[in-house]
Amino acid sequence: MQTYFTALFLTMAVEFGVYYLFLRCKPLKLLLYSVIINGLTHPLAFYLYSELYFKHDLNNNFNIYFLITEIIVFLAEIYPVKLLINISLKKAALIAFSANLVTAGLSFLF
Amino acid sequence: MNNLIITIVLLFVFGSVLKADLLPEGKKKISYSFEVTNTDSYPDYTFVAYPVNTSNGKPMLYGAILNAESKIELSCKFGVPVIYAVKTSEFNTQAFDSLNNIGNDDLRVKELKSFIETGKFIPSLKVVCSSYADRDAKYSFVEEQFRVESIETDTMVVRSVRTLYKDSQNNIIDAKDSKGNIRDDIVSPTEKYSSYLFIIIPLLALIGIVSIVLIRKMKK
């Protein structure tokens, strides 16, 4: 579980960084929102990915399940971001997309 | 007339089946094998790969016990093996061997799958490979080396560390170091004691969202 929680806290920290880069205000509140939003989506995404990964065959080197999970997470985060940060849907989608793009990209590096 | 139609349909059906075994355009067939290193560092564990298919024709899936320096050859179709670790004290080698000796392919797959799912196996990465290379590639064999990095209660990290490309004379013509596959530190979804966290954390987060929204409304 240690590996999972490291991944979860890293995701929360990185997404907080992305939120702050976009909004530049109330860092503590943004950190709380990042914790809540990722607390909602990360465990479910992790579970979904594990289920997909182990129950279905990958027949080539492109990990389609990773992409599917990331798209679902991005879509699932739009509304909570809009609701909590109180911004337009378009901006929420942009922030959710950027945050997930950064965390997905980092998962290839580490 | 009916016979002609049946013949055309049969040719069409079997033609499709045969086509599936043909080489893709511009490709040649290569051999793939993998080995898992650093298993010696975990003497309390047995390492297993399942499902392993070595047949190039009809799928014949087996489970393989991974020993130090033993190479597993794969046909790279019909099943992508997952590398598992299991405490040796909780692994019944004789039962595993007897399941591997079941003659009926379907029954063997069913029994081995059930054996893995009901046992305390810790899954790690999937060995994804290809049995084709570009026709002008100089190599005919690919050997991938994986390394067991860590094992926790329900997590095992295995990384791809090196891929060797060999020609038909078994000479190494290229070697590639790799940083590792994405998300290879998968937590088993079947692990019972940790699964409640996957419900509690999102539930707490949901309560957090509802509370923030309600507090905001009350303040207005």
C-alpha cells in the first residue's frame, strides 16, 4: 500500500501545483480541493486500471487501459473542479485536462 | 448451386483464419524470451508467470515457475503473462504442477486461473511482447530481462531493465536499457484487506465536496 499512497500524495501535490499555476490564489484552499478531488478520483481510477490491466489482455505495446483511465479521470474531475473552485466549466475542463496531462506524463518518467 | 455457395462461404471463412497466421506486410517472425532476475533476493517467495503460451498454433496456456536465470520463451499471442510472487509457504508446488499436467486445454486454463485467483498471489507487470520485427531488422531473437525491485505485503515492483537483440547466430547486436514500464506497481484488486480503502477514500472525498457546497450555501 505504501507505493499506492506515495502515488496518491504525489498526484495531489502535482495537481495542486497545476491548480495554483492557473489560478494564483488561496493556496491552502487549492491544496484542500486537490486532496478532495484526487481522493475522489484516484482510488477509483487505480482500481479501474488494475481491473482492466489484469482481466484483459494487452496485445501490443500501447497501453490502451492507461489512456482509457486517464480520459475517465479527466472527465470525472471537470465537475468537482468547477464546483469547488467556482469557475466556468470551460476553465474547469482546461485545468482538469492540464492537471491530468502532467500527472500522466510524470507516470511515464517515474 | 447450394454446394457452390457452401464452398465459397467455407473458402471465405477458412481464408480469413489462414490470413490471421500470415506475416503482416513488411514484417518477419522473431523469437522472444524473458527472464526475471534478482529473485534470489527474495528467498521466501516463489515467482510465477501465467498465462504462458509457447505454442505458435493452437493456444496452449500454462503456468511457469520462474527460477533465477531460467528463460521463458513466448509465442507472443493468446495470453499475456503476468509475473506473480507468492510466499513459498503458501504455494503448493505439487498442486501447481498437477494443474499444468491437465491434458484438456480449457480445463487446465480454468483450473490454473482459479488457482491464481484464490491464492495469495501478488501480481506485477504484464510481459507484453511481439513476435514480429521489421523485415530488414538484423535481429532474430529478443531477450528481455526483468528485475524484481521490491515486494511489499500486496505490491510487487518488477521493472524491465534490459532488452537484448540477437542475430540468428545468437550474437548480441544491440542492447537497450529501459527505465521500466508505466504503472508496473499495480496493487492487486483482489487483495481483500486493502480494498476498503478504495471505497472509504472516495466516500470521504464525496462527503468533503458536499460539505463545502452546503457550507457555502448556508453562508449566502
